Amino acid sequence: MSDIPSEPPPQDRAEARPASEPQRSAGTTPPGAAPTVQPQPQPQPQPQSQSQPQPQSHRQPQQARAVAAAGGPGGRPAYPWAPPVPPSEPWLERLRPAAPGPVTAPTLWAVLATALLSALLLDEGLGLNLMIVAAPAVLAAAFAARAAGRRLRPWTLVWAIGGLALLAVPALRDAGWPTFLAIVTALGVTALALHGGRGWPSVLLSPVGLFDSFGSGAVWIWQGVRDRADGSRGRWGPVVRTVAVAVVLLVVFGALFAGADAAFADLLGALIPDISLEQAPWRLSFFLLGLFGGIAVARTAAAPLRWDRMAVRPGKARARLEWALPLIVLNLLFAAFNAVQLAVLFGGYDKVLRETDLTYSEYARQGFWQLLTATLLTLVVIGLALRWAPRSTARDRTLVRSVLGALCLLTLVVVASALRRMDLYVDAYGLTRLRISVAAMEMWLGLVILLIMAAGIFGARLLPRAVAVSAAAGMLLFGLASPDAIVAEQNIERFSSSGKIDVPYLAGLSADAVPALDILPEPQRSCALLDIEERLREDEGSWYATSWSEARARSILAERGIDRTPAECGRPSREDEYDPYADGAWYDDSYGSP
């Protein structure tokens, strides 16, 4: 349509007449003039633009705005009166939900309880206290989610139970490294429970939402405290007086009963945390940690980031030859390698060692790390291939499943070969913490490949959640299996068959290994348990900071004791430099190689 405005119709001209000119009614003529008949104006057809057809009446407003934005001849807008096209919404704004609901009183009390329990229980170590501190934090999240109108979904319950189960690892085991891994995994699972979602962005980025809630959560809680204080003026006095009277009564009568009976005093000393001015900075730090942690959990439960709104667009589909040929070549390479591995497995290692001029242990050590890296890179290749693979036709989809399915099967053979190399490695050098950790990781990677194969058959909708469940369950089983105890048991078996044992390494294990080390003959038993017994004696903590393994180890050591000193063991103390090749050493170092 032309951008020159047409002449206004007659009624518009009448409305535009100056106010000073009198209006004449229809059918009248001025005095002295002959009556004339005014011709009725015929509506003029509006010229149509050749470059842009006039929108039909049935078009939607969004389509009209899009046509208007396209422009007419010469770059001018086709419809100057059309509303402007709104700018696209930033991706971060799409992730953020609406403002959270009001802060309820149960949420505030649960957050405060989390902070107080953190200050009182977390300063002496990790044990059952983590589960005690987590309980009010879970309640704070539940109260905040209920106030925001969120419903409890089955997967939310699964993630919540998994997070609490992972906190059982520090309550049962003494080793620090499985405890650390279990706590980190519990945080990730808790973030999944709070955010929900089923896609890869939710699985991978949910922990980021917890950190995002620290600042906004503090403002949200402060506003809730102010609202509660404004609405409850005059009611705080009775509450404060009641709590003060209860505390005074407990302190006075508790002190009297403790002075009257030594057993009751010991019971109170074990139950009540030791509070002193020297520990005030630490307790303040743990109080702030618990406070902001509880705030972040409650704020995330009230209004989590919607990670599933993050659109992950597939890559541009490549040509069939361009996509499939590199993977087919890679499959042939995997097949050739696996054929050599089968030949070695059935033909024996002696021939291979003669041809390669390697020792038995060198051959085992050389292969594992390369095969582990190959497994990780294969997962990356599968992800990139799925991004650019053509899937528009049934033939394309069949080709994708065939090529990637063959790659997954060949990768499983590589995983089995890597685990066999690790078995040879352990036979030559013994089991260590690092070796059992990477072997467990290799087995989990094999499980992930099996899940990818299942997704290719049954669909990939549940794949992100399945991978997350496998990681959390694997970490839980790894911690509960007590890897330090497994390391000790394997080395003791090796000692009974070969007479080789690395006592200084075993002495650095945790209390989880005490039951296995207790069956060693003397003097190896006392020398392996000497450092562990000293550490347990120095780090004796309260009941809530003591794991079940520590309690069992103290019971074993109290029953049988230690009858050797570091000098009698013929080895230096832990602070001195250890030389495994010293002359006259009665122990053998089988861990010299990495």
C-alpha cells in the first residue's frame, strides 16, 4: 500500500471545519443561491503495493508485525502504523522464574536451626553431624517449596533420598577422599532435587543455581524477617522471656547434677559440644556457612532456575559421507586394536613381551592410562557425532544407530582391555588408592556407554537422568565398599603369596583398614597400625564427629594394642623422608612406579 495518505472522507472534513464557521444541516442552501445537488463521493480504491500484498483479515497479529518488519520497496516499512516487533528475550531472563513467594515462619526457623547446628557440630570433624545439619536444611526447602506452590514429584523424592544416602558415607567411613567425593556428589544431587528438570542443562548446571541463590536468597530472607517482625510486634517479649527462663533452669540444675554424679557429668560432656572463646572464630565461620547454605537451599526451592528452558539446538546436519566416513574409519581402527588384544589374551603375554622388549609390569602400566583416555575421547566423539548426524530420513537414522552402535560395542572391548591391564598392574605393583579409583571410573564409563546404547534403542529422553543416577549410585557404592579396606586386603593377600608388602604405605591408610591390617603377623601388624593408632588417639572427638569405622578401629586397638615403636619397626617416622631402597629394610617397596 502507498505511504501517501489518501484524502480524508467528507465526514472528516466536516469535523475539521473551523469552529467559527456555522454548521449547515443537510438539504439547506445559502440564501440567494440555487439549490444544487451535491454528488456523493465514491470511495477510491486503495493502490496496492507490488512488493508486499495487503494482509488478509484472518492474519494473526504476530504475522502482521513480521510482515511490517520485512519492509516495502526502498527499504521503507510496508505498514508504518504496525507496532514494532518486540526484541527477543535474553536467554538468562528465560531461565529466571517469577519472584518467590513470601517467607514463612517455619522456613525462617529451619534456616536458623541449620546455622546453629552447623556452629555447634561441624568444628570437630565430619561424621553423623552432616546428616543432623542436613535435616533442618531439608525442612527449610520443603517449607519454602510448599509456600511457593511447588508439588513433590517422584524424581524430586529420588534425588532427595539419594543426597541423604550419600551423607551416610562420612558417618560410616573414616577415609577422607571417599568422604569428599560423596559430599560433592550429594551437593549435585541436592541441586537436582531443588531445580527439577530432565535435560542435560539441568543435570550439568543445577549446582550453579545454588550459588546464584546466595545473594538473592539473603535479600529474600531479610525481607521475610522484616515482614514477620512488622506483623508480630508485641509478641517477641513473651517468647524471649520463655527461652531465657528455660536456659537458666537447664544451666543451673544441669551444673548441680553434674557436680553430684561423675557419670552424669561424663554423659553431659559427651553430649554437649565444648564451647570456648578460642573456638569462637571457627564456630562463627560454620554458623555463617550453615546460615547462607540454608538460605540458598530455601531460596532455590522457592524459585529455582528453569534450566530446561535453555534451548540446545542441534548442529547443522552434515552430508552422509562427510559424517559417516570418519566414524567408519575409527571403527576399523578400534576393531584392529581389539583383534590384537584378543590375540594377546589367547596367545599369552610371553610372546608379546619378547617382541616388545618390555617387562610384565611395564606392559601392564603402559596400556591402562592410554585406554582410559581413549574411552573418554570416545564419549566426546559420540556426542559430537550425534550433534551433526543427519536424521531426516529412516535411512539416515538407521545409519546413525549402526555406526555409533558398532563404536560403542568396540569401546566396551577397550574398557575390558583397560581393566585387564589394571589387573596386571595390581599383580605387579599392588593396589593403591589411585589405582582403585581409576579402575572404578573406568567401570562407570563402561556403564555410561551401555546407557548410550540403550538410549539408541529405546530413546534418549531418560538418558541424562540415567547417567546422573549411575554416577550417584556408583559414588555411594564406592564409599560404602570402603576402598581403604579393599586396598589393605589385596596387599595382605599379595603378601601371603609373594612375601612382598609396603608397610609404610599401609600405615598411611585410614581407620577403615584396621580390621584387615589386624590379621597381619608381627611385627608387620604393629608397624602398619602404629600411625593409625596415634592419629585416633590424638583426634578423639565427640560422638557426632566420629564415624563407625573409627569406633570399630578404637575397639580393636584397645583389645590387642600395639607392641612396637617406630625404631623397632626399622623405618623412619612419618615426618622424615622415606627411602624405600635403604639397606637392611625388612619391607619391600612395590609401589615405586606410579
